[in-house]
Amino acid sequence: MAYTFYGGAHPSGNKLTYDRPVKKVFIPKKAVIPLSQHTGSPADPVVAVGDSVTVGALVGKSTGFISSNVHASISGKVTRIFYSPTPNLPRVLSVVIEPQGGEDQEFKAARRPDAGSLSKDELLAIIRDAGIVGLGGAAFPAHVKLSPPKGKIIDSVILNGAECEPYLTCDHRLMVEKPKEILRGLALITRILGVKDAYIGIEDNKLAAVYALGQALKSMSGELPGVNVKIVTLKTKYPQGAEKQLIRSILRRTVPAGGLPMDVGCIVHNIGTVFAIYEAVYFSKPLIERVITVTGSCVREPANITVRIGTLIRDIADTLGGFAKEPKKVVVGGPMMGIAQYTMDVPVTKGTSGIVFLSQEDIVRPKESVCIRCGKCIETCPMGLSPTTLMNHVKKEQFSEAKALGIVNCFECGACVYDCPAKIPLLDYMKYGKAKI
Amino acid sequence: MDGSLVVSIAPHIRSEASTRKVMWSVIAALIPAGAAGVFIFGLNSLLVIIASVFAAVLTEVVFCVARKKEIAIMDGSAIMTGLLLAYNIPPQSPLWMPIVGSCFAIAIGKQIFGGLGHNIFNPALVGRAFLMLSWPVYMTTWQNPRWQADAVTSATPLNLFKEGHFELLKNVSTWDLFIGNRGGCIGEVCVVALLIGAAYLLLKGYITWHIPVTYILTVALTSWLFNGRSGFFTGDALFFVLSGGLILGAFFMATDYVTSPLTAKGRIVFGVGCGLLTFAIRRFAGYPEGVSYAILIMNAAVPLIDRYTYPKWLGWKK
């Protein structure tokens, strides 16, 4: 049985940084820390301009269940609190921290010796306080995902190491370099949820990660008592890492339309998230840095780097030795679903998995021609929709028809646009149609 | 430098596929059958093909200019229509026939509806139907392969069957049908050349198996069941599959994107429908061959098929 799902596209991988170890680069001269980097209500600032903060200190307090704490990623003085653009929002209240020189920028890890014996509620509190959100992109608060409502029976945990976006390799590098830490994080999650079956899904273009995790699993089976961990090699296909598709591939279960993974008894967490959970629980370390991939044809030396949250994209570009060519499009996230930025003065947030600098040649938007009804978009749509039919309804402003044909199920993966021979920006129509419903 | 950053909705990369590539691949896939036709029937068929393509392109240009649209002949679709029309007429036709047919195909079959992507009926088949209705004698005067003694014949194998000349049919073996040693339209006779082109399109993913396979199987099955000379279950399925325009129609015309259903399920319905109609026309109607009319009739049903075969999405529930 091949571990795969219906539909999907095959963009070329372009994993330029596949075998580049994660580098710790630099402490930025300035960190712009948005108070809303997550799904849910923004955090409230708890610092004022002029305050001195040390790395790891709370700067924004969670304002509800679906919300998240935000921490200082560097030590220094709060110089400004203002509305800054972030990679996915136009204006977010943000705290600017600038080092005054001489501060210690290393986070003082407080090792928690009793990490192995904490109770479920203690673990959840640690994860919530550490401000951990999904690092795959949607940035949904992790403690919420780990607290399924009563009545939902969860029997499986899936770690998402598919990393199906072209160019990105941050999850791959984490799996290769920190397999034991990831498995320890996984052990914590299985303990919180009380599940016995855990799966780690990895696309078959990342066999180094499959091997590393397999070796680690062999050497530390004692640390995962009673948990059956299976490393699943998935077919390389976009969007293999989308939650519903991943669940289809691994468990052959279908999440009902409009439903959540927990409706079919499973919970999916990104590799980066699990690593962050491990660090939070074992070292009391809040989410102040993450691994990102800096890549694209414009970058002289594509790299995987650990950066502090709030580092501006401009500073990262400068530090990595500048550009080989002038970037014409700066995409935060992967090239399939990432968001093109209008300025490089946006900070890395918790949900930033990579920055792709694309050149003029990469971004030529081919001329749109008329739909020839080839049906390729239907073959490709991983949700089993007919993008061309929906487009025709949206063009005629027949939004109720589009709704009846399931337009809300589109999760905007862009596979149809990638494959369309007529180069129609189908996703533009999908987004417009969804917004009009 | 920031002011020059380009912003757009994802995805930021696109595949290499393009409409032009698809069309030219189909044209390339049609070349073996045309070459075989020219080899079998002689030079006049080459002139017919050239005239047909030339007229199709010219008509396209005239319409593009008149409609103030970009002249899009290099997308290959007009060339393809001209080529397919030529493949669907007898080899010794006078040259005005493909010219009139192609003009009609592009003008009435395609451009009147709004051009590429908007036509309801397969343009080449519209052209053929027009010629068939207007000049039936020319369209049913056949030529034998040039190495046979009597050049002009009045019958294709299906004609012979329809008219009951079974003793003459004995001269045509299955192998003859397969390699094209028989009378017929320019592009339809050499089955092996058609299959080479079809295999290329299938391998490249430009067409899917759904329409051709269901179409051919339906014709084979119904012919075997009901088209025998001595009762049910005695029909020569292979003869009916190989002897008319079925292979050309099933792989190259019924699969025309614009005029066939969008989904796999719809394509199966379409293929079965084409097969049943082809059989019905061959068996019960006045014409010995029914592929072109079967496809045209099913073209009209495509919007209906699309409506009732809209895909069920992931997690769909009533």
C-alpha cells in the first residue's frame, strides 16, 4: 500500500538546503515582536516603552483560551510599541526590543529534572505558558489542540514531517539533527492525550530523516513505554503535508467536510512544534526562536538557520551575505502557499517556516488564456472539487451555486493553479468566491 | 528597492504545462496516421490535408481580426481542427471540399460560439457533418489503397457489411484492417499508426483512458451481442472496432477537451454513450458508419453529464 491521497501535484522539490546543517546565526539589532502571531485573540502587552526585558521574559499575555503568550526573543530595552506589518497581517500591535549593548543574549535554560513525571495538566500549563503554537504555518495554539473537548476520543497522534512545500527544509533538518528530542516531545504529547498509536509521516524525498528517526527510535524505545511509534514513508506529492490529506495517507480516514482531525480520532502536530514542546518542558524555554529555511535563486548561500522571533527579513538577508540577484518577490512560507511580502521590514513570526527570495525569471506570471476544459484541475484538487466549475460560477457571481458545489472546502493549496495549462489563477477566484459567501 | 517587490496570490511557481504544448502534442500524435494515409492513398491525400489545415488557419485569422482578438494560431488549435477534418474525408476528394469544410468547421463550429474553449461541438466533426449533408456523393466515394488494381471503389468494409456483400468482405483480413489496407477516410485507416499516437498521448497524460476505453469496449460488446449475421453473440467485435473511424474518433475526437466532460465519471458516461450511439447508427440507421454523429450527439449532452457527475469532495456527506 502506498501512503498517499487522491489528487495532488508534483512541483519540483528545489530543496537547495537539503543537506545544510542548521546554523545559529546572529542576534538581531532589533526585534519586532508582534502580539498576534497565532490564530485566536491577540496577546495584551505587559511591557511599556522604556522597560528593560531579558530574553525569555513575557511581553504579551494570552487573552483567552484560544490565544497565546508572546515572549521577548532578545534582551534589551523596549523602544517602541507600534502597529507593524507581519508576514500575514497588515497591521499588528508589536513590541520593539533593541539591545543596549552588554546584555547576555543567551537564554538561561532551567533544566527540569522531573520532566518525565509531570502530570497532564502540568504539561499543558507549561506548553500554554511557553506560548507554543503550530510551527507549520497556521500557528494554532498548541495547548488548545492538545485539549480535545470531552467526548472526542483520540486514538492516534500524527507528527507531520511531510514538508511538501518546495524549497523548505527546516523540518527535514530538525528530524535529521534532533531526532531524539523530537521523539521525547512526541512522548510528552502521547502522555497528555493518553494515546497508544503515534505516526511520523515523512515524504520519500527525505530518507535521511526517515533513517535518523528510525535509528533514534531503536536506541530509546524505553522512553516511549506502551506507545507504538510508526515512521511512515509517504509518497512525495503536494500537498502531502496538509492535515486532511496526511490523515488520509496514513490512517485512511476521511475527515468530514468542515470537520477537524479530532472528529476521526487523531491529532496532527508539526515537527517544529513538537521540538518546541520538548524544549519548553525539559528546559523551561518559551518559544523565542525557530528554525527557518532561507532560500531561493537570489540567495547567495541558501541556509537553514535558527533565528529569534521578531528578526526582520531585511536583517536576515543582509547577514547571509546578500543577494546573488535582485529579489523581485519575497515569499514567507513555501512557494505554493506562502505569502508574497511588499516590504522586507516584516519580522519572522512563530509561523514562519521559510523565506524564499525569487528573481525576475522565477516570477514571470504566465499569460492567462481561456479554459480548455482539460479537467487537470479536477484531477489535481486534493479535496476533490472542480475548480474550473467553481471559477465559472464565481465569474458570474453565482455564489450560492459555488457554495452548493463545495467551494468552502477549498483550503487554498494552489495545486490547481500550479497544474493549469491555461495558466488561469483559479485560486484568485476561489478566494474571491469564499469571501463572498 | 522595496517598492519594486511583486505581490500576488500564491502559488508563486507554475508547472511547465501549457495549452500550446497540449495542442502541439496532439498534432504530433496525429502525424503517424496522416503519414500512413498519404502512403496508402497517394499524394492527393497530402494535398487534401494541406488545403484543410491552410483553410482552417486562414479562417481563424479572419475571425480573430474581425473580433479584434489576438491572433492565436500558434496555440495549434486551428491546425488541429484542420488536420482532423482532413483525416475524416475520403482521400481523392476535390480540394475545394476540405477548404469549404474547414472554413465551416472553424467559422460555425468554433468561432461563432466564441472561439477556443467555448464551442459545444467538436469543430472538425461539425465540418464533416456539413460536408456529409451537402455533398454526400463525394463523401461516400472511396478509393482503394494505391497498390490495388481498381482504384475507385464505392465501399469501405462497413459499407460492404451494411449492404450485405459478405463475399467481398472475405478479401479483407483483420490484419489488413489493422495496418490500413482498405478503403476509408485518410486518417482513419491505419489503426496501428493511430494507436502509436494515442499511446504517446496517454503516456504523456494529455488524454485519459476513460473515454477511449469505454467507447471502444461498448462498441465491441454491442456489436458482438447484436450485430452478428446468425443471431446474438455472433458479431465480429474486432471487425467493428477496426473497420470504421472508431479508433480515430475514440482517441482523438471524443477526447477533445472542450467538448467532452470534465470528470472521470463523466467521461465514462460519455464514452459509453458514444459507443451505444455508434452501434445504433451502424445497425439501425441509413449510414454504415456512425462515429462522427455519435460524438456530435454526445457533445450536446456534455453540460448535462457535467452537472450530474460533479465530483464528491473529500469528506462529502449528504
